[in-house]
Amino acid sequence: MGEFDLIRRFFTRPTPRAVLGVGDDCALLQSAPGMQTAISTDMLVAGRHFFADTDPQALGHKALAVNLSDLAACGARPLAFTLALALPEANEAWLAPFAQGLLALADAQGCELIGGDTTRGPLTICITVLGEVPAQGRTALATSSALLRSGAQAGDDIYVSGTLGDAALALRALQGTLLLPPEALAAARARLERPEPRVALGLALRGVASACADVSDGLLGDLGHILERSGLGAEVDLDRVLPLLAARAHFAEGVAQFDQRYGIATAQQCVLAGGDDYELVFCAAPAQRAAVAQASAHSATPVTRIGQMQAAPGLRLVDGQGRSVAPQFASFDHFSAPKGQPA
Ligand code: ADP
Ligand code: MG
């Protein structure tokens, strides 16, 4: 199967929303009046971001999901994407399920495949997504309704969507550094391999959230981006965050059994710094609590209030009573202090 056969068979589809899709030197999109285009690229490299023998259908899903997650974080509506593929060989038994997983999510999110590039090389998937956000003017950032990392105010509530840390837990189990019971592993593995981008929540949060980011590298790191871009610090309630590790509830005797078996440090590390969650972390003024609840209900996406933005720089962990908590895992210092200051 040659390059063009491969593109025709697996990656050429009708693109009713694009003026021109796959087949020419460029694709063409008609920009809508009053809209800004949101653009983001993410690359997945075998051996670095996924195991080379990962189920290709799940991989197709995830490759697009991680990109859609960036659009979600901006509150952008997905429009189209391009797909650059490096493949060691043209293996149909791999390509067919990969395309199926990819295009099923594309259809579900109304995001059209409009072009790409295909070459021989170590398995690498690079996707660029295009989305749109309403804007009054064409140039000023101030007129954009995109959610940014930079808009948070001191006193804003901090929220996170869905669950956290299960993907990181599954990764440890798959790498063999931790043994999970089959049921807990299956649930955690689904979070690692089939993340659901929070596009509907991102859209619902436009005009409600003051700042937003997606959680791809771990909650503290990604919340850290909001702190840095907003020039603020934050307090995060560990008693509200730890229960977001869904795997803990899978144990017959509950949370205590999980913590006893794996150590509280493992739970903390997965939840706070695990990565691969593809949830949204966002801020909103306390006056917006009802609006946040409405956005959550409207998008059928659970959200949990986990802390508060503060003027003092740095990230502090507290318990439910507001008492400072010493984190149990070693790399916490990496997150706790603003850059250039001692922890
Ligand atoms: P060029 O050489 O001009 O870059 P190509 O010959 O590489 O174009 O690609 C031919 C057409 O197929 C282009 O429209 C390109 O966007 C599209 N294409 C190539 N690879 C892919 C892919 N993996 N998925 C979707 N479209 C692709
Ligand atoms: Mg080319």
C-alpha cells in the first residue's frame, strides 16, 4: 500500500464544514464572522508518550483527545484537525483500528480531518486542532471570549473537573512498579487510554471562569501555569483533592485499604502530580458558584471546588480545617514555591 492509497483509504472523508479537505496542497476553511480561531498542536511519540503496543483504536482516540483537551481549556468549539503521521510500516491491521478510534471521536465532537502528512519513521502522531471562540473585534485579546490561564483574581475559587490521578496509577501498574487488583486496573487503565476531553464543560464555562487550563502534566503543575500567568498564589485543600482518585473507591474495604496498601504518598503523588488526566482546572469568582454548578450540570461533567486563589505567591496545601499540610511526596518542592525563590 503506497502513501496515497493509505491516505485515501484511511484518512479521506467528506468534510461538509471545510471548504476543501484532503487532496490538495492546502485545506481551506471559511472563517466565520465574529469568531477567532484557536489553534493547538500535540505530538505523541511511541516509547515516550505511549507504549508501542498500545491498542491502536485507543491510541487513535487519545491522540485526538489530548488535542481537543487544549481546545476545551480555551473554551473553543472544535472545527477541524490535521494529522501528521510517522509510521514504521503501512500495516493495515494497525491503521484500520487507529483510524476508527480517531475518527469516532472526531465525529462525536464535530471535528473534521482536513489534511496532514504521512511519512515512514518511528511511530509518531502529531495533530493540530482548530477551534473557534466568539470575539467582538478581530484583533484585541480583550474582546475574545477564550478562557485563558491569565485571568484569575485573588479570592477566586479553584475547581477541577472529573477525577484525577487514575491515569498515573494505571501507568505505574503497567510499568510493573505497583500491583492493582484487576477491577481497579481496568478502570484506571480506561482513564489512561481513553481520556474524554472536557469540551462541553469548556464551552459552558465561557463568561463564567476567570482562568482555565487542562490538566495534562499533573494538577499542581498545570494550576501552577495559572498562578504564574495570573501573578497569584493559591491554597489547595488536600481533603477535597485526594478523594478524586477514583481507584481508591475500588477497594473492598475502601479508601483506607488503598492508602494502607500503597501509602498515602502514592495517592498524593498520583492526584497532585500524576499527569495524563485531561481534566480542566479553572478559577471563578465566588459570586459565580451557581453559574459554575449550572455549567457542570449543563455539560454533565462533575466539578469539585478544591481551593482558593490568593495574592501571596506560591502554592500551599491545607486540610479541610485550613491547617497547613506537609506533602508526603518528594518532588512537591518543585511546585510549592514561585520560580527563583526557595521552597
Ligand atoms: P504535500 O506533498 O503537498 O505536502 P502530500 O502529498 O503529503 O501533500 O499529501 C496529499 C494530501 O493528503 C494533502 O491534502 C494532505 O493534507 C493529505 N494528507 C497526507 N497525510 C495525511 C494524513 N495522515 N491524514 C489526512 N490527510 C493527509
Ligand atoms: Mg507531504
